[in-house]
Amino acid sequence: MIKRRDFVHSCGMAAFLGINLSLSDELSAKQKPFPFCNITDSISDKLALGKVKWNRTDFRYCIATRDSEDLSDDLWDKQFRVAFDSWSAIAPLTFKQVGLKDEFDLIIAVGSRRREGFGQEGDILAWAQLPPTKRFDGILLTKFDLAENWILPDSKELGTILQCVAAHEIGHLLGLPHSSDPNALMFPFYNPNTISPKEDDIKSIQKLYGKPEK
């Protein structure tokens, strides 16, 4: 068994493509050590071909709820800004934080319900929806487990680095599946030493959206 502080699962339902998994599906996925997300071969093939992406490169995101017991609201929001910026640095993508009353494309929240795969520290850390079509123009959701002790990258405290998991889940929101490269940010297991996109992630996101504008 892989211990939580070495490598643990990075997300639980990152590939349900807008369709809610049943509780039995979630439990079945938990019993499989790898991959953790319930991605079928047909879905993986579709993602690998670059058929799942947005029709835009400019995104508006809203943080609906936060884990304020672990990090202040300002620190929570900053970790997401840094995570979004890590994708903007390698692809022609922009991200703007907006409020709940504004129009948005991505919504970020926290949860603790078992039916969402949450409630146990070190199990499912977070999950995200993926765009279900090649030219998607709707709203996608990502949620983070309140059971985790969310920490900053330079923290001496034991916990899960929020920036790392946020960047991973943003990759899913943009249309990336899991990577088989253990050095990649999109590898399905949490690695506290990987908090931004690596070589395999860069190739994958640029396949979908191109290289950043000079």
C-alpha cells in the first residue's frame, strides 16, 4: 500500500464528463489502486485525440466556497491564482476571478459529503468535471475535500498542498485526462514536489490550445 504522505490519489471523479457517478461507481473506483478516476478506455481515447476542449481561451472562474479553517480566504484565492497562472504560462489561456453574481465558466467549491467521495483525509482529495464536447461553452465544477488539511507549498505542517491539487484539477477542467508519466502534474497520484505543469502536461495542453502568444 502506498502511504498517503508519499503518493496519494490526486482526484476521484475527474472524468465523469458532466455526468454524476453513482455511489456504487465511486466505491468501485476507490477499490482500484490505479488509475483512480473512473476513465473508460473509450473516454481516454477521445481525450487523447484532443476531442474534448472549450471553444474559448479566456475563462472566468468563481470561488463559491472555501476551507477557511485551513487557510484564510485571501490565501485560498491566491493559491488558485498561482495555479491558474501556471497554465497561462504555457498556453494562450487567461483566467479572471469573478463573483457569484457575475457570469462564469468555472466554479470552485468545497465539500464533505460521502456521496461526492469526500469525508476521509487522504482518500479523494478533489475532483473536477471535464468539457464533454470539442467546443464546449457551458459551466464546469471542481470541488475539494474539507477533510484534508490544506497547506501552502512552503508550509512545515503536514497536509496537502492546495496549489498542487488545484493545478491538477484545473488541467481536468481544461480537458486534460490523467497522464501515465509519474513526473507529470496530471499523473493521477498526488506528488507534493509537482505543483505546476511539467513536460508531458505542456505537450498535452498545447495540443489542445496551442502555444502561448509571444
